Amino acid sequence: MFRLYRELDKGEFIICWGDTSQGGADSNFLPFISKTHVDVPLVMQKQGTIASALPHIVQALEYIYRKTGVPPVICLERNNGGASAMYTLVTQNTEGHWSIYYMRTQNGEITDKPGWDTVEWSRAKMIGEWEVAYNNRQLQIYDEEILKQHKKFITNKKGKPEAAPNAHDDGVMSMAGGWQLFKTVNPPSNKVKARPRAKRAKFHV
């Protein structure tokens, strides 16, 4: 469920955009991106509904806060039950151990909707901008599943970017959404000073 590739640093700022699932073969896919070190040190992938994954998401957020001292930003896709899960994360955040992302309009204005609405304009923006970033290797990715899914992400006959037949794209979509957060969300001004980047390794949460 959790794949941790290096220790998190004190003062490190982490953001996460989660692709949600209603069950079946799809997964709830959450890459935790470090804006401090420009990499993806932690990935959560769990099959089942987003409701069943929610306690584990809270576990990850608490773990990140405990390690870094900085509230991570969480954003779930509002489709497939994600809207309800986001409202639960709002109400459970009584101690301020994580920050909630609120959807922006096409003009960049912040709405009162926690999470991300994947609609035609937002899907095109996130995929288009992530394609440029991914091709230019602007973010270091260690996770083999994410990299494998990118290799099988195609443009279909109708011109829509999506997973190839019998493949999954939740790793791609979650990275595309995460890149939007990477570009627009900043750490709190009173965050703890970060330590130098740790060497790559694989650990267990």
C-alpha cells in the first residue's frame, strides 16, 4: 500500500493529489510530492473505495507531519466519492496537521470546494502541463508503477489522452494533478528550516 523511497526531512514541504476509486480494478493512487526536493518520496496505492482508503490517507498525513513538522497539502479528486472524503478530511483536521486544497476556477479564483473537480478544461490543463514537465524530467520519480503507467498512456482515436487498453492511468492522472499543486501551492511562511536532501533508499512507513 505504501512505498517509501527515502526518509523525509525536517522542514520538507509535501503536497499530494489523489486519484480516487469506487472499487473494482481501479486503485486509489496518491503520490506524495516534495516541493522542497522536487521528487516523489512516498506513494500510496490501494484498491477498494476511497472511503476504505481514507484512514490510511490520514495515517500518511500524520506520518508526514510528524517527520517534517510542516502540514502537507492534500487534494483528492472529487469524482468517485472524493468530495465526501475531502469533507471528512476537513472535519478531522482539528489539530491542523495537514492543509486542505480548494478547487480553483478556470480564472484561478479559489472556490469553497475542497478537492479537485476533473472536468474538460481542468483535465486538459493538468495533462497538457504535466506532459511538458514529465518529458523534461522536471520531477524525479522513483516509483516503477508510475513510470510503467506513463509508458502505456496514449492518445486514442478521438484525440483523448488515456490509458492504453487493459492498462491503468491513475498513476499518470495523480501526477498530473500533483503538478498543478506543485505550481500553485506554497509552504506556510513559518515552516521549519529544511535539512539537506537525504540519500535515496527504500523504507517502510
